[in-house]
Amino acid sequence: MSFGQLGAVIIRENVSSGDGMLDIMIPGHRINVIFMVCRINKYVDLTNEFKERSTEFLNKVVNILHSVSHRWDGWASKNEGDKYVITWKLPDTESSADNEKNEQLME
């Protein structure tokens, strides 16, 4: 299991409580993020065409995704075959009262 870049903060705060245990039931906090999914069209066709050089090609594509996401303060956070997820954490702009109202609306 991987919690990714944003989940690392949760784990760090949880484990630093002093006893070294991971308690997944402690309350968390809400963050706002943007997810973008990039998909390589005709992924299977490309890998069949490039044959042994397909790994080199895919590494170049992934390198571009990682560099662009880092350039704009994001993280290339996940991939599943031909799909890559890039995540950006948005700045905290709402007050805690606004967050509570939003949570009540969602229930």
C-alpha cells in the first residue's frame, strides 16, 4: 500500500505521536486537491510497434510527466498501465467554519 506524497504527511503526524504505532482511526483534516489523468492512446499498439525499445519510450513519457508536474508544484502520484495521475494540492483558502458547513452539506 502506498499513501503517496500527500499521505506521507498523515503518516508522519500519526507515527510522531510518541508511541511509534500507526492508528488509522484518529481524525484527519480536509485538503483540496486537483487530479489530472493522462492517458497514452493506443498504448498496446505503441508497445508492440516499439518492441524492445518500448521501455525506453515509456520512460521518456513518464519523465516528461514527472518534470512538468514538479515544475508546477504537483506530484505524479499513480500509474496504471496507460493511465497516469498527477495531483496538485490547492492552498487552504477556507476557514474551518466553511469546512464544517461543507461537510454538513455532504452528509
